[in-house]
Amino acid sequence: MKLHSVSSSALLRGALFNALRLAVKPLFAPYISPKLRRKGLELASLSTLNARGLKPEQVKLQGVPSLRYGPAKNGTAVLYLHGGAYTAGSPKTHASLTSHLAQTSGATVFVPDYRLAPEHPFPAALEDACFCYQALLEQGFDPTHITVAGDSAGGGLTLSLLLHLKAEQIPLPKGMILLSPWADLTHPNAQAPNQPQDAMLTWQGLNAAAKGYAGNEPLTHTGISPALGDATGLPPALIIVGTEEILLADVKSLASKLKQQGVTTDLAIYEKMWHVFPLHARMLKEADHAINTMASFILN
């Protein structure tokens, strides 16, 4: 475990934290409709900075609409699964993170617009992620040159995808990157004392989103809560999380479990950072540092 104390100005950190708390956190309240949540996240993403000179191309991966940043300069590919509690988010809302990751790593980054709950509950998102991964194999990408990455729900979906690939004996990617992963939807630490003030999430909102995603399946299903699955044999993992998020204890538990099951795991914890802070690339030093860390993991 590495504790990073890269420091942007306290004034900037405070301004961004409060902006998220006022503009984004209400969108994840349990009474907010998915339609409003999706529109709100799109509007909020306008405040982030995309990489200059890098425009995505619209493609389809086995029928799944996706954005592609590339082409690769080094034969590597990243399948990036966006967050949004499985009910919101899109390639557009995560363009800042994915464009900077593509520019920094030189890899081709694919960002699927996978189906969302509650209209499309589990296993729709997992099916789409599997379609996209298999499409990369069909395009000729060597699995040893593919990294699967995702944030929040997309981090959980990343782990679910790799568990599924292992079960189906499909060649595994070289590694996985989990940003603030939401990987245990049973929320074992929801009642823990002295939790940080999260800029974006509440347990009530996460509980509602979890039920909408699970549909008729139990939250303990390992496709829904992959932290409960058997990760033995999975490739190396880079996990990035901030100290100021309610998922921190769950993420630490996940990292420990992966290590116990023999998965090479690097847990990077960033002080004073919130949920999926790398979205603020070129605004926060911590975000840029995390992007560089991810790029090094992809290329090594």
C-alpha cells in the first residue's frame, strides 16, 4: 500500500470538493430519477478538461456503441468501463479521464456505452463488457497488451468481467485498474463509525442503485458483488482510492482479499482526495499523478 500526499492548493481542493458536494452529490440521492441523474452528470462533466488535440471516434464493439481514442502508438489497448452507479454515466461524462489516459499512455482507449439499470439490470452491463473485450481480441489485440480499467461501478464491472473471463476460459488481459471500485454491493462497512464526508456518494443512494442494478438477483451474486468472488489466477491489479470517500474501507478490504488470493495488487491511496478524483486531470496535481501511475501500469 502506498499513501500519496501529492498536494494541490488547499483553495482549489476545497472549491472542487464543494462544487461536487453541491452539484453532483444530490444527483445520487435515492429519489432522483435515472433520467435526471444522467443529464446532471453530463452537465457536470462540462467542468472537466479533455486532453487537447485528441478527438475520439465513434465505433461499435460487437454492437456496443463506444468511443475510441487512438490509434495505438505502441500496440496496447485499454477497455475503460465508466462509473455512475450502473444507472448513469457515459463515455462523454468520462472524457476527461479517458482522453488524458490515452494521451499519456499512447494506448488505444475504448470506452463502451454499456446498457444501464434500472431499464437494463444485471447481467446487461456485464454482457456488454464481455462483448467489447471479445471484440478487441477479434481486432487482433494480444490479451497481454490489453488492460481493463474502470471507476466506481465500472471498477466493480471490471472485476466482474475478469471473473467471467476466467470462468469461461477466455484469455485474460495483462492487468486491471480499479478506481474507487464499487465491488461489494452488500456494503459491509455502511454502519462503520467515523466515516469521511464523501463529496459525491451516500450509502442510501448506493443502496437504491444496487437494488436497481441487481434486479431479481441477490446482491451476494458474485457477478454483482465481485469482491465476494474467487480472484485466484487473475492478472495484476492497480487500485486507486482517496481518503475522503465512504468506499475507502471496502476498497482496502478488496485489496487485502486480492493479495490473499495471490493477485499482485498495488493499492495507491491519495490523501485528501475524493471519489474518482482522476476525472480532474490537468486541474489537480493528484489527478495528473494518478493518470501517470495508470499509464505506467498499462505500459509495464
